[in-house]
Amino acid sequence: MTINSDGQGEDDYYVRYWPLYRMIEKNDWRGVEDFVTNDPDALTAKTFAPCSKTIFHAIVELWVDVESDDVTCLLDKLASKVDPQTLARQDVLGCTALFHCAGKGNLRALKVLVKYNPDLTTIRSKENDLPVQMAAYKGHKDTFQYLLEVTHGVDIYSGKDGANMLSFLIDATLYDVALDLLKLRPTIGRDNIDSRRIVLNTLAEKPYAFASTPVEEELVPSIQTNGNQNVDGDMENLIVTSKIHSKTSTRFGSAKKITTTFGATWHKSYWMLWNALMRLAPSIKAIHEQKLAHMQTVEIVRIICKEVIWTRHRRELKGALFTAARLGIHEFVNEFIMAHNMTADVLNEDRRNIFDVAVLHRREKVFNLIHRVNFTINLFSTEGNSGNNILHLAAELVPSSEVAGAALQMQRELQWFKAVEKLIHPHRLGDEKSSNKTPREVFTEEHKELVKDGEKWMKETASSCSVVAALIITVVFAAAFTVPGGSDSRGIPNLLHEKSFMIFAISDMLALFSSITSVLMFLGILTSRYAEDDFLVSLPRKLIIGLVALFFSIASMMVSFGATVHISLSHKWNLIFIPIALVGCVPVTLFALLQFPLLLDIYSSTYGRGIIIDSSWRELASCDLVAKVIINTQPFVTGNNFSASVSRCRHCRTASISIVAAILPQSLFK
């Protein structure tokens, strides 16, 4: 048993002050005050021996109601009775009571302790962390900002201290505070390569911090970081200023002034209305805050990237770049490209560039950044350690959760393969590398099971829908010969000139024709040969037409039924069409709600923007790259091989003269 300086063992202290601990645990502050009054040694003793904690550790850790004035007064009274060294005592983890205050975000207790010993803010834990860093790690914004003001005597902004503090703020999603800190202290996180690596790695591992959805773009007013707007603070403090440019001459100065005043007034009114809407609808406020956080993280990356000397530090920083590319953080990768315009020639340990990684992990937004790269190198001729080119990577099967169903996943895989195939030069299409297989052969082998699963999904969907369509055909066909109201001796309907009858006849005809169309489309799916390329457009298009026709046939059948009921009962109740319309909308609405998401997914996947967005760039890039692709290809292309390569590329015929000019001199002197 360890003996303390006063002759008592640690176990004796533990037994002696156990009732005090129970009082603190129950937040019985009056009992705590009475105990300390009767036993003043409790203030200076390590009252809880196993953890070497003082009474101040216990109070700040077990303090539940942090807004209580009584507890604040009690802590102030107790702290005033001890010397500063007692407040500076550390537990077994090297943490002072103030350090625990920073971790819990107890700003009131922290202010009391700082008042009696300002040096507590500079005492580190055994992990070498400062209280201000703990507050940042736990995400206590107010506590962190206060500690920034009162921490003196140690440089918390330079080296690993500053980088860790900035990383903790990013981890805690306090992006506005991190951005303010970056602008307040330009050297933080950027004074050496280790600091930059820490901050950039933290950002690169947070894809959700950069998420920007179409919903946000539509609901939230555009926030551009171009100097005219402020993304430094909270949403409530967001100040958006507008610069109104006018080309009006000076003699129309009064008109210009009126225009500027009107523009400023409109902008102010717009934001007042927007803030009122956010208070009424908290979900919109959440979207706005997410959008603001997104812009702040992009600004943080932009500031740090400007300080990076890429040619010198590429080895240390490329880990963050490839992590961002793998996770699909296109904003992160874009800032690197904009800052240096030479990231495409940086290779990872597998000798792959960022666009190879984007293809391998199916990150289309990162892959679309390829048009921002200065084409001074051949992006598509790199071969990794395995010896395969980028088209081999596109041919590999990559499981994805972004699309539902095996058929749509197969379609997406085909779209990726076709997109890369259009960018790579035809000379490389037949490359056989480590597997001794061309990219197309690799694609066929890798997707063999997916094709079977896609075929099964398509057939099951078509079979189910065709049964419904066949039933509709049976019903509406029979209804055409059993017209409501009967017919005369010549077979002419008795109610031929009634509006309700005409509605019945037209809707019945439309239901029949659309259901027949639907059945034919589903039969086409069932009898398809299910080749790989059929999943690209043919099968999805048939499914889209079949589902739309089926929906239209159901809606038309319900209209036909409603018209029949109206003809039969309208003579007794003129308003019968109201309940008919309400009830008839139920099955149509249910079908739309159940099938519309699938239909929307198929349509957007088939006729959406595709993998490569900028098609005009795609054709231009193909032509511009021809000479470099051929010249960089080993072995060197000459003679018949060169002619075949040019003739096979439909985008490159206009560039043939420049290619000949580049190759011919070398061929003559070979």
C-alpha cells in the first residue's frame, strides 16, 4: 500500500472520501459544501486514489446541470481556498480538471478555473494534447473559442499542434470555425509538410463533408466563394453582398443609382424572406447549413492547396489526393487540379493516376475532371504494376449500391466501359497484358454472372407485368361488346350521343391499345437474346415503354369503368362522378407510387447525362491527343500500323496532317 506524505495510505483516502464522491455523483452540492467545511483537507488531497483525482476533477466530470449558478458559485468558492498548484494537479491520464472541462464543454467551470490559475490552459495531457485541442476534438465551439483567447505562453498555431487542432475541428464538423482559424492564422496547418498532410488527410476521408445534392442546388440560393459572398460564419450570420455592374454612361448616373439601390433592396428583401422560410421549415434550414458547410470545406481545401509546392511535396501529399479520388470527392480533386494542373502524372503505389482510380471505383464526377487537366501527357497510356491499361480497369466488375437491380448495374458497367473506350485510342483496344486478354474479353468474363442475374431480373419483371396487361386486355375487350345502355336492333348503342358514353368508348379503346403495346414490349423482353450490349439501351427502352403503356392502360381502364358507372347511376344521383373520380384515382396513384421510382431510375440511367458530361470536350480531346498517344505508344507506330490507327479513329482524321508531320521526320532517320 502506498503511503502519502501525511502518513495515510491511498486506500485510507479512498475510504475516507468515498461519501464525498457519492455526494458529487448525486449532485448534492449542499452536502459537498458541508463535507468540505468539516474536512478542509478534502480540497488538497487526491481524494480518489485509484485515479489520482482531486475534488475539482470529480466536480467537473460529474456536474450534470452545467447552467446551474449554485454549482458555479460552489466551484468558485472552493477554488478560491486552494493555491494554483492544487488546481494544476493531474490524474493518471495527465489531465487537469480544466482539461476535463474542455472535453465536456463546461464553459462556466472552465472560466472559474482559469480565473484562479491562467496557466492551466498550457498544461498538456500524457497524449501531449492541450485543453484547446480537446475542446476542438469534442466539437465544443464556445469552449474552443474561449480557450483560443486565454491560452498564452505556448504557440498553438504552428507545427503539429496547429495541424491537429485544425484536424480536430474538421472531424467535429466545425468547418466555419476551421475556416475562420485558417484566415486568422495563415500559417496554421500549412507551415510544414507534415501539417498539410494531417489536415488534407482528414478532409480527404470525409466525403459527406463535400456532399452536394441536386435538391440543395434547387432549394438553396447559390452561395459562391468568389469574394462577393461570405462563407466564414454560421448561417444566421451569413452576409451576402451584391455588386451590380452597369455599363451605363455617366450622364445616366441617377438611373444607375436607382438601379443599384433597387438591386440592394431586392437582395435584402430576398434574404429576409429566405430566413423567415428557414425558421418556418427546419428541414430547409438544415439543407442550407449543409450547403454552407460544403462551401466552407471546399474553401479550406482551396486555401491549403495554394500553399502546396506540388513538385516538391507530391510524395507526402498524394495519399490524400488518391483517397479523395477513391471516395469520389470531386471537389477535393478539383482544387488540386486547379491549383497545380499537373496531378494526372502523379502515380500511386500501384502506378495508377487519379483517373485510373476513378474508373476502378466508378467515381464519375472525379473522372469528369479529366477535361480540366492540361494534356501534356498521355493520360490513357499508363499501365499499373499489373500491366493493364485503363480500359482493363473499366472492364472489371465493381459492385455498386448506386443503382438498383442487376440489369441496371449491368447497364452502368457497360456505360463505363463504353465511355473509357471512346477516350482511349483504338490502337490500345486490343492490348493483352498480364491476363493475356483484351479489355473486351476481360469484361465478358468478369460480367458473366451479372448478365445472368440481369436476365433473371428482367424476365421476372416482364412476366409479372405482362400478366397484369393481359388481364386488362381481357376486361376492356369484353367491355367493348357489352356497352352500357344496350344497343338497338341494328347494333347501334342507345346512348351513342351521350358524353359519358363517348368517354367510355375512347378510354376503353385507349386501354386496349396501350395494354396490347405493353404486352408486346414485355414479350420482346422475354424473347430477347440477352447479349451484353442489349442491357445498354435495347432492354431498358423496352421496359420503359412497357411500364408507361401499362400505367396508361390502367388509368384508361379506370376512366372507362367510371364512365360506365356514371351512365348507370347518373339518373338517380347527378353528382355520382365525384366519388367515382376519388375512388378511381386510388389504384392509379398506388401503381404510380410503386412503379415510378423504378421507371425514373431506368429512364435516368438510359437517357441521363451519362458518364462523360462534356461531349464536345470528348471529341476535341480525342483529336488533340492523337499525336501524343501514337508518339508515346511503344513500340513506335509507323507505316501501315499508323495508317490503320488513324483510319479507325473517327475523331482524328482532321488531325492526320499534324500526326504525319510529327512522325515522318523520325521515321526517315530511324
